[in-house]
Amino acid sequence: MSERTLRVGVVMDSIADITYKKDTTMALLWAARVRGWSLHYLEQEDLFLREGRAFGRLRDLEVHRDPSHWHDLGASEVMPLADLDVILMRKDPPVDAHFLNAVHLLGFAEREGVLVVNPTRALLECNEKLFAQQFPQCCTPTLVSCRDAMLRAFHAEHHDVIFKPLDGMGGSGIFHVQPEGRNLGAIIETLTERGQRQIMAQRYIPEIKDGDTRILLVDGEPVPYGLARVPMAGETRGNLAAGGNGISRELTDHDHWLVDQVRPMIRDKGLLFVGLDVIGDYITEINVTSPTCVREIDDQRGTDIAGLLMDAIERRLG
């Protein structure tokens, strides 16, 4: 148990509606409680700003390892967020205006000395699909555009292409267009909202059949095992939310090379908890909002990834 008792806030989706068996945020909360830290629960709607200070309607939270009763919440209490030591921002995407406003409010608490995980500046700067494009040596050929002609030309050049929105999650809105180009026009029109919305096109990576591997980094250091999310038969998406099957595997030498490419910037931005999505030899996304897959890796490998993150938080707080 930690010698210092920290006050930990968590901003998340409704805790009553999580998928208990695989929810990563629960692992983080359990790890904090093992250290004797107190937990305080908020949803985005509980955040507010008054006279330049960030406040929240917080409820004391107790968590249990019980699939039929995993939490208890206390009465709501208004308090300055600066009364907390650390806030875990675990609201799932989409990164919409509501999410970004919440991050801005957390920034006020950050300026008063609260550690926000991940830092608000990084959450605002690092779109999970575009962030990876800062490392083109790690990525399959990619185009971001809202122009029909450019997107069609990319498909004509690469023949086998994935089209996806820039703000989706869990595999939502992802289309695989093969060389014959079936429904290409309709897909581009729908995703770009008739040319009004930027989308991403990437050359298809056939190694997706072996899985889309989530590699977790804690304070820039990779967990030695990733989770290969293998698509269902007939699917091109490995996401667990899209029915993929999660199989843990050891990181390869090339995985470590990819980590080495991104580590300096991840550390420079103060990112404590990051998930790389890797298909074959390529990074496809860098997840910074609420990385998942902790429970699946822990269950298969006996690791304690959430414990590593709590240790990193304690070091960051000094």
C-alpha cells in the first residue's frame, strides 16, 4: 500500500452501464483502492466552471470485484477539482464538442496543480488517428481529405483501401473498399457528408487477418504483451466491440522498433497511458483518450498493468 493517500477523481461514462468483464477503468480503480487511495466519481455533466475555477459534483466511490455488485456511490457533493490530487479522464470517444469542453474544464484544475491523466493539452492536440501520422515511417500509405476526386484517386492508386472517420471508436464507420470499387462513391459521400468532413483513407493491410494488436505504454514503456484482436470470419475489423477475439501475444522486435519511434514524443507530451494499434508492420492509431485491453492482457498473462500506471502516477506526483 502507498504511504501517501491520494484523492483520485475519475471522469467516465456511467459506471452502472460498463461491461464488467473487460472494463479497463475498473482495473484502474481497483489498483488505486489497493493503495488505499480514495475515489471520487464524476460524469462529464458534473463538471462546471465558476469564477475561473473548475468544480465538480462528486460522489465518493467504492469499487468491488463482484460482477453482480461492482460499485457503490455516495451522495453528490460540490467541491473544487483542485481538492483532488489526480483525475483520470476515462470518458470514451467520440471526441466531440462535449468531450472537448470537459477537457478544457479539466485544464483549469490542472493549472491549480491537479495531475490529469492524460494531460489536457495532449488530449486536445492528439487526434487518435492523426497523431499516428506524425510518424509516417510507421504508417501504411494514408490520405486525409474530404475531396471526392482525391479519395477516388487514392483508391485508384492503391486498389485495396480502408476508409474511416477521424473521430470514431470501436471500429464504427470503417469501410473496406476492394479493387473493384463497389459502393466507393456512396461510402465517400456518406463519410465526408458530401465533401464537408475530412476522413482518412489507408492502404489495406492484409495482416489484419492475424489481428489488430493493441500495445499499451505506461509512461513511455511498453507492456511486454499486446492484445491481438482477431476479426470474426468475414470481417475486416478486429475491434472487440465489433466482435473480434482478443489473443495476447509477446511483442516482436518490430513492435519494439515502433515503440522506439513514438516514445520520445509521447514522453514529451507527458502522456502516461497510451495504446498503439498495430496491424502487421504498421501503426494505425495512437489512443490517448481512454486506452483499453488491460483486463484481457492481465487475465491471459498475469500482469498488473493498472498497478504500473498507479506507480507512474505516484512518481509523477513526486
